Amino acid sequence: MYALGIDLGTTYTAAATWRDGHAEIASLGSRGAAIPSVVLLREDETFMTGEAADRRGIVEPQRVAREFKRRLGDTTPILLSGVPYSAEALTARLLRSVVDEVAQREGGQPSAVCVCHPANWGHYKIDLLHQAVRMAGLDQPVSYTTEPEAAAVFYARQQRIDPGAVVAVYDLGGGTFDAAVLRKTATGFEILGQPEGIERLGGIDFDAAVFSHVNRALGGKLAELDEDDAAVVAAVARLKEECIRAKEALSSDTDTTIPVLLPNLVTEVRLTRAELEGMVRPALYDSIEALRRALRSAGVTPEQLDAVLLVGGSSRMPVVAQMVGAELGRPVAVDAHPKHAVALGAARLAGGESAAGPVSTADAAAAPGSVPGPVAGPVPGPASRPAGTGRAAVSPPAGPVGVGLGAAGLAGGGPAAAGPQAPAAPQGPAGRQAAAASAAPVPPPRGTQYGVAREAPSPSPYPTGDRAQATAYVPAVPAAPPAPPAPPTAPPRRRLPALLAAAIGLVVVLSGGIAYALTRGDNPGGNSPTGAAQGEQSPTPAQNAPAGQQVPADEQCSAEIKSNPRWVCLTKATLTKNRITINYEAGNNGTPFDVSGGFHLHIYGADETGTNPPDSIEGTQAAKPGLWYVEDKNPSVRSVTSKNFKEAIGEDAVKVCARIADSHHRLVPDTSGNGTFKTGNCVPITRE
């Protein structure tokens, strides 16, 4: 068996296989390993892809689609001989052909597939990519990773990178530019800050510049050609191919000639490397500025970078390495085949070299704008409930549980321990940040989300956009009631009328919370905590406890919790007839929480003790993950009719708890070094 990594590029598509700990590029075409990202609709309504489609497209341009990756998210259809197709539908055709070609050469289907996408893609485009994968009809578990992360994984296998090292990825491909900053962790890589990109900058733009140079050299004679003449269309297409070859030749030569074979003209045009560099240099300055923005977002200076990785076919141009090295003053690493780096890294990830959790299966459909996520299986229905949790318990499915995993552990199917091994961090701000975050497992590709319970829009006026996990915690034995503390008192049970007075008192205690001063303009339902120093914070249960009254340990917002670089303290949870509102204070190293690809909260329901279910299962690092929902808004508001409330919290839950999770939905270990997750607390649910 083998695993497959696929880099669906704007102009070229590459694939690589992983078997027995070794990754190698897969040959998709007869002229090279990578094939053109081209789809052609034939007269018999069947499709051709790759080299064959590229060749036939020269004489049948009305039937061919090129560079459709740039059109992903564009609602205007792409017409092939008058038939409309969406960009995701064409992507699905290309993806299916790649998997089938590799399967034919390897003698069987892959056991797992990892598909790459640009790091700066948002929810909408990633969701469309998920739809394309589903339309391709792949039967294998499919995961997703960003192109910079895949490239960094490949580079780490070529050069030794110590944990804590920071690298920048400069990905200049055929149609898009990506820049990202990543830190090496004990288990892989994590993205720092916000990746940057330029949506329409790449090799095809440089090709257009060369074609324009030829047109100028010909004195504008191309404008005199009849665009309706099939011979002219074919001749111009061949001229464009010659322009591409000339551009590529100048990566190793100082000058070249471009043959011009047109119906009204036969000549050649000379092009030098200096002329080409003069055409592309302004665009390259824009790309370097985008990389600088990514560095500023990550809080990293160029001096703190260990290396800059140049990825993508267009980065083979010598001027790219010269400019990036000169502007940043850091070592530049260019692979002999930068087109292959992303596919090779994706293959390693698909093969589970950095396994850290269970396997995802094919993804479910989601409306545009919703948080994308792979299908994990059916949502558990009502069944027996663990005592006090109010959440449905289901028998775990045979084989891998239904929790998605984007970048690692994709072929093995099983979980792997993700123990916190904090490496020695470099000095300076980046070093301190590395030390704070090194215990956390490597996050997945940005935008990758997990779970299955895709709910209809909630009647709540607040945004939801996320959902509960699809797996329920099933205790090994029925949960026993907590032992009464000394002096013996009855454990609190919310339904006992005898404790009604205590419950009312607790409402008074928790009602003194104040709103955050820091807000985000895109948050109509509440504020997004940034983790920056706050002059006045919401009082916690421990702070409001009357003198002499012991606050349960699980409810305390302790100094131990706040000593973590990322923490959350719930201050109040109010359940009304229509919704539950959860207030909290939190810290996230001075940056906002982000459920779309950054650190965020996992919120779940619990019993009177706040320990059933245990926090150790409320993330994908667990062998049998529990139920939670993700959050980055404050307050967190959910409708009582939503799956988030019904399944992640539970209608009969006594308390609600929160912990910090990374973008891979693995809980972030606390700083104790014991592999525990004491990054948050619980609060009782006040019913009104």
C-alpha cells in the first residue's frame, strides 16, 4: 500500500507517493513528472486531462480549460464548447485523473490522499476544494494541508532543522504567490501569524510579459491577425508555448531566441535574461513585501529566520533567489525541482510520518462561507447518557474514529501520542514565542476544520459557523457520583430543590462580569479576546467567592491557568429558553482567537465535578475524542436548538468547560510538562 500527495497547481499538477518511509515523485505524463493543469471536453462528451488535453487544446481552444484554479470561487461558469462548468467541477476531473493515473502505474489505489492548497485561501475557497474532492469520488481518506507546510516538511527531510527553528516559505508558482512563516516543533511544523499571498501573481503572468515583449518586437503585427482563423489561433498558441520555453531556458542561459511562425510572418525574436528580469522585477518586489507582511504578522524579524525556502516552478528564476536573499539577508534554499517539493511533502504527510491523530474520511457538503470540514460519519443520535453530561453516548465505530486530521497521521488511521516536548528556544521575541508554543502539537493547514454536525443556520442572532464533533465520549464504566467532601455534604445537584438557594446565590456571584474593552469589528455577537493585557477583567468564580466558601478546583481561574501563554477562564454561563451565553476572559499571546486556522476554544458540557468527561478527550489528540464545539467569539452564544448545544454541551449538563486547542483541534498542553491540559476552567450553568 502507498499514500499519495497531490499538488494541484494553477499551471501544472504534480503528485508523489509515500511507501515504506520513502517519498518519490510520481510520473504523470510522458514528457515530465508534472502535467499541465488542463481539462478538455471532447465531442463525445468525455474528458481529457494533462498533456493530451494541452496538445488538443491548441487546435480546439473552445473546448479546453486552463488555469481554472484562479477561477475557484468565481460564480461565472467556464464554457467548454458552450457547456458551462464550475472551476471546482473541472478541478474534480483533474484530481480524479491524477489518482487513476497513479493507481494504474502503482497497481492499486492509494490508502490515503493529501491535497494541498494555498495558505491564504479562506473558508469559501477551501470549502470549494472539499466539494471538488467529493465530486471526484475518492474512496480513500482525504486530508488537506497548505502548500507552505508541505514544502517545509519536504525541506526538513533534506536538511536538518532543529525544533524551534523558524523558516519562511516563499512559494511562487504558476498562478499564485504564497508567503508563510513556520516554526519547527517536536512533531512537525506550525504556521506563525497570518500567511500572505498575491492571488494573481505567478509564472503565467511572466509568460504574458514575454509574449507582450514579442508583440512589441514585431511592431504590433499580432493585432493584424484574424482571430477567427483556426490556423491563426493554432499559430498564436504555438507562439505562446515558445514564450514559455524561452522563459524557462533563461533560468540556465543568458539569452535565447523565440521562433515566430505566423501565417503572415516568419521570424525570430531575441530575449536576454536581463530583459526578462527587468520585466518581472516589479512583481517580485511586491512578493517580497508580502513576505515581509507575513513576517510582521508572525512577530519574526528576518534575522530570526533560519532559512527562506523557495518553492514553486517560478522560483527557479535566478533573479528570485538573488532578490529574496538580498532583501532579507538570510540563507535561501532552492531545491533542484521546486515544482516537486510540495507534492513530496504532501506525500509524507499522507503517509503519516508526523502522525498525531485519527483519520478523516471524505468530506461533507457545506454551503459557501461555512467552515469546511471532512465528513466523519453519522451524527450520534439519542442513546444512553453518561451520568451528568447530558450528551448522547454511542458505541465507537470499528476502525478509525470519525475525527478529521489534515496534515498528519493520514495513512495509519490511528492516533499517536502527542506529548509536550519543549525544545530549547532561541533568544529574542521569536525565541520566547517558540518556548511558549513548543509544547503544543503541530497545527494543521489553515482553514482545515473537523467534525460532522453541520447544522442549519441557528435562530440565534449570533454567528455559529462551527459545530460539534461527531464522536461521543463513552465511559468504560458507568460514571459514579462524586465522593462527598469532608465535612460530609451532599454533592451539588442542580435539580435538588434543597440547593435552590445556593444556586440563586451563585447567580449573584457570577453576575458581576464586565465586557471586554477589546473588540473586533467583524463580530456582531461579541468580542474576540486578543490575549493582550487588559486593564479590567471579568471577575472569575474564584475572585467572587464569598469569604470562607471553597470554590471547586475545576471552577477556579488559578494562577496556574493564567501562567500558560494561551488560556481561558469562563466567568459565567447563562441558559435561557432560547440560548446559552458563555462569558469568559482569555489570553492568546496578544493575538485574537481564530477558529478558521488558529488557536481557539473547545467548549463542552460536564457533570457536577467538571471532570466527566475528562478534558483529555476534548480534542483530536485523544484516541476516542469526545464532543465539543469551537469558538473564537466572546461571549459564546448558541441556540438551544443547535447541535453545538444539544451534543457538545447537553441539555442536562450541570457545568460548561473550556480548553485551548490548536488549529488541528488538538488540545494545547499546559506548561506543567506533565502532558495535561489545564488551560481553562469550568463554571456552573445558571438556568433562567
